[in-house]
Amino acid sequence: MSMSTLVRLETHLHTSEVSQCGRIPAREMIRRYHAAGYGAVVVTDHFLPGRFRCRAAREAFLTGYRLAAQEGEALGLTVLPGMELRFAGGDEDFLVYGLTEQDIIERLPDAVCEDGLPAFHALCRARGWLIYQAHPFRPHLRAMPAQDLDGVETRNCNPRHDSHNDLAAAYAAKWGLRTLCGSDAHQPEDVAAGGILVPEEVLTPAGLSQYLARTPAPAFILP
């Protein structure tokens, strides 16, 4: 039996074209990850309440991903679409995996941010997507009920935040939630600080979500 080739995959990054907090343009971000030896990234720009309800706005949301994908194709690095979703009435953030461009444009409800976490989690289950709470134990944030999550970002590697990763790991262990590691890359010093190892053959939206679904604790990339 042949062994799968493992690829470094970034689970959490932002582009300056879409995320106001981002400081690196999409193409440059991909060049940096390629130079760091990564084979794939998921672009998780912020999807915020009130900003992306109509089709034109969602096309704009995909700008960072599409530019990243063009650069990735030129360099041989796989780029997948995703998002860091926030619901109305809270500051908690949620990483979503398994989405396609068509899902983002056509299949997300217009009021997805207003519908709330339980409704969105039900939609994820119906569509085969996965939702992980990002950095749930940063100051002023709340860890959401385990029944509304597929997993938790238990190691957030952003150097400017104390994400209390130990508390996130304990929460995931207590409730039997999947775990994830990501760089949360916004600036040059954030790039390639984390991520996970995945088999090369799972590098499609559906392939990644299915792999994460059956791999509750993927191998982390650590500094």
C-alpha cells in the first residue's frame, strides 16, 4: 500500500483586500506560504454581519480568495475558500470549512449572520460543512455550547493575542470536540506559525471537510 503524501495546510489567514485587519495582499500571502513550504491554505476572511447579504457583496468577499487562488495556481499551491464568520449580537468568530464559491454566493442564507449559530450549525450538517469556534478564550469572548460546534481552534498562533490555548484545548477535551491549529495570519510575522498536516488527496473543499470530520485531532504544525 502506498503512503499518502502529507501537505502543510494553513487553516486561518486573512487578505488585506477583504479583511480590514489584514495587512498582506492575497498574492503576497500565497508567495510567503509557498516560500515557507506549505502546500495548501484556506482563505478565511472575515464574514461580518450586515456586509455580505447580496450577490454583489459576496462576489466582493471572494476577491481575496480568487486572487490567492490565481497565485496559488501559478506556484503549485492549493487555495481553498473558507471564512471566519461572526453572528449578529456577539464578537465570537467561527471558522467554516467545506465551502465552495457557489456555496458562498448562492447557498448561504441572506441573513446567515442574523440567523445565529444553532441555525447555521444545522445548515452545516445538511451541507457537509464544518464549523470551529476560533480562539474562544480570548478576553471578552465566550466559548459557545458544544452542541452548536463541530470543533474548536485549540491552538491559535497569532503573536499579538493571548488566546489562552490551554483553556481551548481543555474545553475541546471536556466536550469531545475536534481540534485545530492555525496561524491567524494578518501581518508578515504571523505567516506560517501554525496549521495542520493533511494528505495531499483531500485538498478540495469537500475532501478537506470530510477529512476533518473523520480526523478529530489532525497533526498540528508547531513553531
